Amino acid sequence: MKIFYTTLITILLVNSSTLFAQSKSYAPEEVIDQKFGIQMYEALNMMLGRDTVRNDENGYAANGFIEDFYSSGQLLHKGFYVDGQLKIYKNYYPNGTVERNFRVTDIKKSKMSLYYSDGKPKSEIEYVETEAQKWTDYYPNGNVEFVEEYHKSFLYYIFKANYFEDGKAENTLELTNKKKLIYSQKYYHKNGNLKEEGEMKYNKALFDYERIGTWTKYDESGKAIKKVKYASGKVQSETDL
């Protein structure tokens, strides 16, 4: 395959199934969403099953490396295209730091890394074919905000957790019995002490997680204050301690 470089000053997404058309320039506010970053190229991501096609300046499906720029001349995007769709690419903030980096790790797997404008990690996502199997989000201070990992079947979690901004766990769900699909579930107070803990079971028929067995509730000091018994997600009895 012949590899060539084409400088496109701007691109405009016409719709989700046709092409990118050329235009004159991109101001940062036109391409950067304050919450989601630079998403305009996601429709071209062949590994995630997107169907938009980008054409080159001659009207043919783009192939090889292509670079796009901000109106200031700063690099916005560099990607490797195959038949008009992206296989690997990097997007950049106007200050030159990487906004996201997508790369293929094997024939079925790929990885997306997203960053804040100061270079700190924002998200790490690992895909198997078109599905996200592992996902980690970070707060702007660098601490982990959220983590989830699915079983290879994508039917249920192996692990899932949320964290407070200071890094302390807010809640965790961890698979402890693979055969019976039983989990350890814990909730925490903001001071780091346990708030509630017990077991969950994944119900394949309902595609949901249900509380089972005896759960314990704690006050902010960590003292156990109540026992609650569950069966199939329903409260059977409660006992104050």
C-alpha cells in the first residue's frame, strides 16, 4: 500500500455514513468539547465498527497517514487510514499535548488513552472487537474515579468500583465465586470507613445483580449498627446491633 502525507486544513463530518469534506480551518472551540474532548474522528474508527469514510483531495477513499491542523498551524490530528477509515490515530490539544491515542494491540483488540489538556490521564479503555472490556476514568488530579472490567462474555462484571476524588473507595464490586457468580459488594463513607458490605449474585435470567445473605451496615466511625438478611434481592429480616 502506498503511504502518502496529505495536509488538510480542516474537515467537516457530513454524516455518519458518507465522508469528511474539506474546509478552510478549525478553531479549537469548533472541535473540542469541554466534557468529551475531540470526538469528530470517532465515526471513522474502523476497529469500533464505525462506518464513516474519509475521502482524500482527489475524491478517493483516503489511505496512509494524514495530518490535520488547527487554524493556528498546530497539529490537531495524525492518523493512519485504510480505505477511508482510521486504524490508528492521535489527536492533540492546541498546546501540543496528546488528547487521545488509539492503537491496535492485536487482530481483535485495541486500546484508547484519553488525556486532560495538562497531559494527565483522563481515561484508559481496552476493547475486544467493538466492545469495551476494561475502562478506567481519572479525576483531573490524577486519582482514579471509576473502574470496570467485564468477563470475556461481556455479560457480567469481574470488577467494578467508584472512588472519591481524594482516592478513597466509594464502592467496590468484586467477583469472588466464578462458578456461582457471587460477588463481594462494599460501600464506604467519605472518611474511608466501611458503610455497608455483603454479597451479590448475578441473576442470568434478569441480567442483574441481587443482594443475598447477611449484610452489615456501619456508622461513620466504623461501628456495626445493623444486620440485614436478603434473599433474591429482597429483605427477609433486619436486626439492630
